[in-house]
Amino acid sequence: MVAHERISDDLKLAAICLYENGLLDLDDVLACVGFSRRTFFCALCLWQHEGIVSKHKSYHVGHPCTLNMEDHQYLLMLVNHNPEWFLDELHDLMDENQHIAVHFTTIHRKLKHAGISVKDLQIIAQEWNPDCQADYCSTVARFQPKQLIFLGEMSKDKQTMQRRKGQARKGVRACWQGVRSGLYFESADWAALAG
């Protein structure tokens, strides 16, 4: 027989009947049917204990899903609420609040599937500071909306927190630093703010 090829149940049952009735020796039975001694005794054991010669085919393919959509959304909400929590803290919160015990690797795998990497969490945790956010909001609240200039952060990340060169209209030089580090006012705008 070819390795890893399915052996029919009828052939296994015929080999067991030949052996149990004493019609042939075990070596002769194995030579006739063409499968190994181990396969024969596995089939014999199943036949004697359960009345079948092979295991039922499992229709559940892959790893069972531990978290449903509600649990997954709750996990993402926890990460968005406080990205500084470690996996063990997320594990404890899932156990206490959702009454589901999952392993750290499951939490890590779910975060990875959601597109949240360890690097992203580290960047969010470094930037997430409630005191700095409150200071920034109170500082910005002192200005009129037309006095604020916003900088697009399309090409900005942790390494480029401050721009060495400000952005200004063509022909006008950016010279004064604004409310928040990394934002620059143009000369004409600064004069308008001061006046």
C-alpha cells in the first residue's frame, strides 16, 4: 500500500475477520491486505472497543474560534481606551468583564488580525498622555479658530515629531514656531496675530 492512502473499512474488517476466525496467520493476513501491523492493531482495537474499524471523519477543519465578534470588538475597545495595557492586563479584563478565558497568544493573534502591531501600540502608547492632551486643549482653546494653522501629518511619524523646515506659502518664509511644537506660523500670519 502507498503511504498516507486511505484504507477502506471493508478491507480492514475482512482482515480482522480472517485473523479472529483463525483462517490465516497474522503475517499472511498482512501480506494479503498490504497494510502495516500497526494499522491492523489500531483497527482491531477500535473494532473491539467501539464496533468500528476507523475513526469518523472530522468536519471541523482548523482551529476553533475562541472569540466571537462581540468579544473581538470589546478587545479593540480596550486597546483604543488604553493602549499602554499589557497582554496580561487585557487577559484579566477579558476574563473579568466578558467571562471568557483566552490565552495571551489568542489576544496577540486577534490584535494582529485587526491590523494592530506591537510597533503601532508602542507608538500610540508613547503619544498617548492625558496630561499633555489636556494641556494642549487648554492652550488651543485660548485662540480663535481663524488663528490656528493645521499641518497635515501625512508623512509624519515618531521620528519626525518636529519639522526642521516649516511649511509656508510660496515666496514667504516660515519663521515663528506655533502653539504646538512642529507647527509654524508664517511671518504675515504672526503679524496678524500680534496686531
